[in-house]
Amino acid sequence: MSNSESLPTVVGALEDKAREHKQAENTQYHVSVAQHNIREVNNAITELEEALNDLRYYETILEEAFNEESPTMLNSAVQTAEQAVGVTQDELLGNVQSKEMDDSEVELSGDDADLTVELTPEVETQVSQIRSAKKQVESVAQTVRSQLESKRDDWVTKVNAAEELQKILGGQNSDFAKTLNHMQRLLNRELMDSSGRASKFVSEWDNATSNWDKHQSLQSFDDFQDRHDLSDSTIEDVKTLSKSQRLTLADVSLDSLKEMKRVSELESAVELSL
């Protein structure tokens, strides 16, 4: 009797264990779904934050270093990004779990154990909104980058002209030469590197341009010509020197020679041959 009476008990115990195991599998699947959804949302948000950081970097430099206004669409792009990530934690937790899974169990037996974990419709919509906002931010960032590249090209032209004049003068002003090297580094290596700190670039650029302003007569041939009241023909002779070409007396008029000799910077730089 005892054996026959214990059999239903054993079967019941096995059924309870099977049910507990099935519930555990269901719970694990629900956790996997939630983790997958949260991971996708976090990845999308991280990419959007990186795009926003780039935009903020370019905006700060454009406005504070070069005194240029950012495009009007920048504020709209930022607002769209803020709205896209504005979901609360409670809303996110609600979105990562599908209603179907809350209402019924998922069959996980045999091949079903490899059931694909997918985004819930709510999270799929949110991720789509975040990625759309990212594209808008990147589009505005590219516009700001183009403005910065234009400013960079203008300044590189100015600095190159000043370096050319310095070459003619034999690099006589070491302070200005250091300023030019500093500006070349800022323009060609740091300006477009959004991984740096915008405030650091602005501070260094302000310092460089302040030193630049102190040497107006050394910034270009035009400034140098105006300061020393040189003729166009003399300046052309000076430019010839910048191309490492030797001038002969036959190439230089007496007036140009006199002008060169009365400018101390040129007197020591000019090399004439018979």
C-alpha cells in the first residue's frame, strides 16, 4: 500500500519540479529580452551622445574662437536629440518587456530554447527616434565643420604668408616664429580633433592670435610693404628671394637696392651677386 500511495506523491513532486524549471526558463527568457532591449537603447543613446559632443565642440570653437554664429538649425537638432532620449526609467522598464510575454508563458522546449530575442515594438520605435535624431545632429555638425574648415583655410593662408616673409628675413623675430609654429599646430592638428577640450583650444587660440596682432608688420608682404614704404618692384624682388633664387645686380634697379638697404631686416637678408 505504501508504495502505491507514494506514487502520486512522487509524480506530483516531479510535476512541481518541471513547472518550476519551466518558470525559471521563462523568467530567464524575459530577462534576456529586457537585457537585449536595454542594450540596444543604451547603444543608440551612446552614439547620439558622441554626435552631440562633437557638435558642441565644433559649435564652441566656431563661436568663441572665430566669433562666427552657428547655423540656426543647431538648436532644433539639439532639442530633437533631447526629446529622443527623454524617456523616463519607468517608461524604459515598461517598454523593454513585451505585453505578450507578460500575459502568457513562452514555450521553451527543444529547439525553442534558441528562440530569437527581438526588440519590443516600443523600444524599436524609441531606437528609431534616437538614430533619426543622431543623423540630424551629424548633419548640423558637418555644416559647422565646413564653416570651421573655411576659417582654417583662411588662417593657414595668412600664416603661410607670414612664414614666407620670416624666411626672407632670416627668422629674425623668434617670438613671432614661435607664434606661427603654435598657430600651425592648432590649425592643422587640433582644430578639427573633437576628442580634445574645446575650452583648451579657445584659450590657446586666443593667446596665439593675441601674439599675432602684436606683429602686424610681419604678417604679410603687404603689411611689410606698407610699414616700410616699399615699391611694388622692390617687393617683387623680395618675393624672388623667398623662392631661393639668387638676385644679381643686373636684376635689381638702383631704386630697389636703395630701398632694400634702408630696411634693416632686408639689409641683412638680401644677398646680391655680380
